[in-house]
Amino acid sequence: MFDLKCKRKGCVYNKNSNCTAKQVEVKKDTGCKTYMPSNEAEVGEVEKIGQPPIRKDIHVDCEANCIFNDNCTCTANGITVRTCDNTACPDCCTYMPK
């Protein structure tokens, strides 16, 4: 995977709308298992313009019944994780049901 964008503010891995996690896991319901709340004040990451990808190779484990899921590995060129309310886990917006 080349590109992983995150619109979820308040996650320790969200840096300028790029996910910096070493590995990402997407649940069966498309929720991001890797999401981890930040102790820092929320600075409105969703308002920032996404920067070029930080890394060229990001591994995403996926449990969702999605056309990009190949033996629990996401094969999409990139995914976007969207902002949810503060009580819910962020979701993969690239999900396309099989």
C-alpha cells in the first residue's frame, strides 16, 4: 500500500492527516483497530491539508468482507480513514463490499 490518509483527530498516529502507525488493522465492521487516543490537545487534524505519503509501504491487515481484502491483507493502493464521533472508532472509507 502506498498511501494511508486519516481524518480522525485525536489519534496518536495522525500527523497532518497521514497515519504514522507501523501497521494498521481494520476490523470486520471496517473500524480501525489501530486507533489510539492522543493525550495531546486536539488541534484539528481534520482541518489540515493532507501531505504527501510519509512511507511508501504500509501494511494493512483487514478482516472486512471487502474487494481489496486478499487473505486478510488489504491490496488497495491506499485507504482513507474517516472521522467519526468521539465515542466511536474511525472507519475505513475505501471499503467496498464483495
